[in-house]
Amino acid sequence: MHIAGYVDGEGSFHVAVQRNDSTSVGLATRTGSPMSAQSADRRQVLDLIRQRFGCGRPGGSLDTCLVFGVR
């Protein structure tokens, strides 16, 4: 399976900074990497990627598209 193609075509990485009073600086970061958007009928591909990496999950609407994400 050529996983890099899915990351190249649909991948992204983001870091969000949010206020969080429970931290010493009052801010916290939240990272994520939505990797690949696929039509719902291609869920098998995203499930195989999850098995390979041992993390993440396909999510989204079952009637439109799914996004594989790791947080």
C-alpha cells in the first residue's frame, strides 16, 4: 500500500493554541493531522492505514466522505 500518496494528496498538519487556565502560561496546544479524505465507500483503505500505524480513526459522515485523523 502506498500510504505516502494519501498524505501527499490529502494530508495536512495543524497546531491550535487555546486558552487553558489550568496551565502555567494559560495556553495549551492541540495538534492533529487529518490525513486523507475518501468517499465513504473507500473506508477499507482508511481502516488499513489505521491498522498499519496502530492509531487514528476514520470519521465523518457515512454518506459523503470520511477523514482519517490522528490527534
